[in-house]
Amino acid sequence: MVTENLKSVEERIQAACDRAGRDRRDVKLVCVTKTKPLPLLQEAYADGQRDFGENKVQEILAKKPQLPPDIRWHMIGHLQTNKVRQIIGQTVMIHSVDSMHLAKEISRRAAAAGIVMPVLIEVNAAKEPTKFGVMPEDCLSFVREAAALPAINIRGLMTSAPLTDNPETNRIYFSKLRQLSIDIISENIDNVNMCELSMGMSGDFEVAIEEGATIVRVGSAIFGERHYA
């Protein structure tokens, strides 16, 4: 199942890149593996996938020792400050920096570990009350403040658009995130490298790619609907 689904997702990514006049190499597929059993991850790995995303720290810590060491783990879910110590050094990127309190804790823990942690600022582009993230109008000032912290490097922005049966309705939010990124780039802020836009999931990743996504986070389209223990 995973092999066939990955082939289909890859074809859809390529088609979206073609429509947007983009190079396929400029879009990274992160396979969202939350709640998925190891055999499914191993199948994706055998098919060449190396970027896996998890929503929970404990799932990364449980799965990582049981899988090949060249997998690049991404923390894509809401991160509690009391879990930061556990995740520093375990992932290539934290996608979900949504408060200054969290940014400061990541900075503190990364400095103590002697590393620089790549992070993305999570933006609540649709202003959904149930979602985490910095409000769009506060994003620039947030980036300025976070960029002054040691031991983190701001690599771009992330958003989770509303769940919808019509992906086109989320185009406005992906476009908004891209414009925010452009606005931040124009400010030339030290320690800010707006090279990544993490946006688009199983239901809307093609629209996100057309609007400039450099990272798409795809789970159910690859592994099937989420399974909860």
C-alpha cells in the first residue's frame, strides 16, 4: 500500500510543480508518521523516503532507535516547553515554534547542547481559535525578537490550513504565508533565512506547492487514515 501511495503522491507533487513552473527538487516531502507502526515506516524508507515528521516527542524518541540512522526527523506538532530538553539534537528541524516562551527554551537548551537548532515559526494563517501559531499581523515582530536569541536559526514559516473538502479554499492562506515570507526577507533581519515554507498536507498539498511550499507534510495519503491506539 505504502509503495503505491508514495508513487501517487510523487506524481501529484510533480504535476503541481509543473503547473507552477517549479523544479521538483525545490519541494521536500515529509512523511507524517504519527501513530503509524514501524513496518509502514520501514516500507516508506525502502522506497527512498528519508524525511519523517512526528507530532509528539515521545513518538520520535520511541521510533528513532528502531529505524535507520540516516532518517531525518522533523518535529511538526505543538511542542510543550517541558519536552524541549528531550527533543534537542533528535530532529533536523522544529516546525512549530508558536510562542516566545518556547523559542527561548529551545534557544537555552540548544546552547547548552552546543548546537544551533533550525526552526520554523508557526503562523495561524486562518486565525482559527483551535489552532496554535503566531497571528499573521504579529509575525514580523515575533521573528525580529526570536532572531536575537542564540543557538537557533529561523529558516522560514509553517502553517496548518483548515481542514476542507475543497483545497482551493486554502489557497488564500498559503498565499498569505508566502507574502509574509517575502515581507520578512525584505527586512534583512540577521539570523533569519526564509528558505522554507512548510505548508500543505494530504488534502491540500498540491495547492500549497502552487503557492510556493518548499516542504509538504503528507500522512494519510501515504499511510492511510490515522490509527489511534
